[in-house]
Amino acid sequence: MEPEQKDKKGFNLKDILLPKKEVRTSASAQRINAGVLLQNEQNATLVTMPENTPSDRVGQPMTDEERSNAPLAPLQTYKTDIESVIQQKNVSVVSIAAAEAERGGMGGATIESPKKDLGWLRNAAMFGGGVLLVAVAIGALVYVFLRPAPSLPQQIAAATPFIAIDDTQVLLVEPGQWRRDTVMQNLTSIKDKTSVSLGLISHSYVAVATTSQTNKNAVPPAVDIQTFLTLIAPNAPDELLRTLDPQEYLLGTHMFDGPQPFLIAKVDSYEQAFSGMLEWEHAMQQELLPLFNRNPRPKTTTEQAAQATTTTTSSLIVSPFRDKVVENHDARAIVNEAGDILLLWSFIDRNTFVITTADGTLREIISRRSSFVPAK
């Protein structure tokens, strides 16, 4: 018989049970499903000894007979919790419901239906709009700074005599359309559609197209004044036409109380030109219509009083024109019953005369003429 092995303190080593090392088999090595474990824990019933169990049986395992006769523990539910609270704390169901509603309003989590987040779409639209505006602005700047300069109107303006102008309108007439009614209708349309601002002047450049012209983009020279006046005013005296400088003239529109047409021309002889203008007075108004037509607006009382002081002299010549003084220059004018000027002509110097429909236009021409520097 093998002697018992004791340690130095007298313990029997065989009485001490060491834990056995569990040998994992292939079946135990398999991972147990966590869901199954959770379900088993939930289904498990805590079996306790009844209250009347003797004290010596407390903590001891129940026999099969005791387990079968033991009463089932009541299932604890939300309803039983509410009943317990009502009995112990003497509160009502309404108070509990109000407390639950208040707690839910203060911080209770609520389940909301998912909403579509359209913020990205709005941001994308704003970004696209911004890019579009920047592109449009860049395109406008490129067009303004890189567009080809309108050389043709500048060339015409450079050759304009007498006064500075603010705009140029070209009337290019086909050879077969060089007729009085066609030319006057087109010039009247240009006058009525003049878009310059108040106080500015637009030049009406009249030219006849030529079939032999090689450069289609170039504008031919303006027609000379003799050709122009002969077309629109057949009764213009030859005495006047002979003294006119062929290219030194300017036809245009001044924006003053509506578009006001004017004609400035240069002459070689003041005496001959003045005599020819007096001779032309009996037919001048009729021949210059409809281009030189004016329908003045009704005047206010103040304007009528100021106009009554305008100097007017009598004339011995039987004519619709009468003598007037405008800006210290002698003029001949047709005036209506209200004192409005409908047509006038005047020599602003001994070699230049003006025909227009308003005294304000004559004043503007005189002012520009005094400060004009001819282009070199």
C-alpha cells in the first residue's frame, strides 16, 4: 500500500481535487449560436424554495416531488407594476398617464418617419447657378474687351465736319431705290427710331450702293449735297445749289423735346447763298416734309410767358417765315399760333447755314460749333 503523501503542513494531497482539463472534441469546439443562448436564458424559470420551506432546507436542491408541488411564481407585467404603484403610493391612473406624457415631451425619444434629405439637391442647384452667372459675366467681359471695333462708324465720324456727334446711322440705298419717297421714308424712320439720350446728336449718313464695289463691308462715300437736295427738294434754287460745298454737309437728329432733324451745309458765297435761301422759302417747308416735321407739345403758362419775350421782327417779304433772333443769331422761322417754331434756318457764320425744327437744336449746334476741333 502506497503511503499517503503529505506536505509539510500535514495536508493529504489526494484529498485535494484538481480541476480536470476538459478535452475539446470536435462537437464541443463548434461555436454555440448566441441567439439560442439568449432564448434559453429568457425561457429559463428561476426555481426557488417556497416560503414555508424549513430552514434546514433553504439552499438545498429541490427534489422532483418538491419541484412538482411548488406553486408557480406569478408573472410580473406592466399591469401588475401599475397596480402596485397605485396601491402603495395612492396615485391615480390619470396622474401616471400625465407623468408619462410630460416625460415624453421633455426628452422622450419619438419615432419619426424618415424624411428625404434634399439639401444636396438645393446645394447643387445653387452651385450650378453660381457657375452659370460667373460664365455669363466672363463671356460679357470677353465680348466687351475683345470684340472687333466698329471701324466703319468711326471712319464716318472722323470725316464729320462742323460739330462733334454721338452716334451714326447709315442709310445705304440701292441704285434702283434712289427715289424721293423711298429716301424720305427711310430717313424719317431713322429719325423716329433714334435711340440717343436727351441732348445728344446722331448723324444720318446717306450713300448709294455700287455694283462694282469690291469690299462688301465697306460703305461707299456719302452722296454729295447737290444730288441729295435735287432729289428731295426739286424747287431748291440753282443759285443756292451752285454755292454749296459738295461734301461739307451734315444731316442728323438732335434729341430735344423729341427727335429734331437738322441739316448743316457749307457755302462758298454768303450773299449768293442767303439770296437762294430767301427764294426757296415759299417751297422749303413742303419739300422737306415728312422728314422736317414737328408737332410741338402744348406749352405751360410759364413757357408761354417766356416765349412772349422772344424777339420777333416783321418781314417785308411775303413768306410763311418771319424774322427771329436765336442765341444772338438772326434766323428765319415758321411759327404756329402758340408761338412754337415749326421750321427755321439761320447762318451761324458767313460760310455755314443750318436748317432745323427747334430753336433748342440751333442753340446746341452753335455751342458745339464753337468748341469743335476738326479731325486731322
